Amino acid sequence: MSTLKEILTRRPVAATIRLTVPAGEARPMPPVGPALGQYRLNLMAFCKDFNARTQKYKKDTPMSVTVTAFKDNTFEFTVKSPSVTWYLKKAAGVDSGSGRPGHETASKITLKHAYEIAKVKQSDPYCQYMSLESICKSIIGTANSMGIQVVKELE
């Protein structure tokens, strides 16, 4: 239960905005500018903070961002690591998955690739309490639905 002080100090939320922005390349232009500008948020502050938080990733890595805009024109944002499908396509070396998953194989990856992706995804806010094994199983299921076969070792 919330205390009275917590209830009184809560800021009213104007909107929750979800964006996909390349790492280290946030600029006050589309898609960032129009999405945040309509809530009168400080675009340059967002761009500087986002680029500072994502400087450890390679350029053009698509980062998922959730921005919470408050009615007093302030904001908070969380940055999630790239999607599992992006990691799988990079590991498999393909541009897209199979058109007919289950019938055609687009590529193959090893269990070690899936384990490495799971270790990266474990730092995400939604996955931090999941076991590494369950994250690996989820990644293998995603790979199968993309037509990427997971094998013990590549021939």
C-alpha cells in the first residue's frame, strides 16, 4: 500500500511513448522529434542522455526505448537491449528468417549462440528474474519460429 507522502509526490503522467532508435544516433529529427515534441519534452536532453546510455553498443543497433512523459514537461526513460530476433539474424548471418518456418531452414546457429544472447537479454528489466535456462528456451523457440535451426555444433 502506498503512503500518503508517496501519493502526494506522484507526478501525473501525460503519456508513455515507445520508440525504436539506433544506438548512439538519437537526433531531434523523426522519429524522435515528432514523438517527443508533441508532449513539449526537451529533445536535446533526451538525445544526449540516450546517446550516453547507448554508447557501449555498436552504431545502428536498434534499441527499444520507453519514455514516460509527465504533465510538467519532464520525462524518464528506460532503454532495453535489442530484440531477440535482431540478435538471431546477426548470429545466423541472414537478413530475414524463413518464409516457411518448419519447412525451410534459413540458417543454423549453435546452442552457444543462444546462450550468449540469453546472457545479454538477462540484463533487461523484464528478464532479470528469469533463469538463464528459461531465457535460452525462449530464444530457441523464437529461432525455430524464424526458420533458424539450433544445433549443438556447426559442421
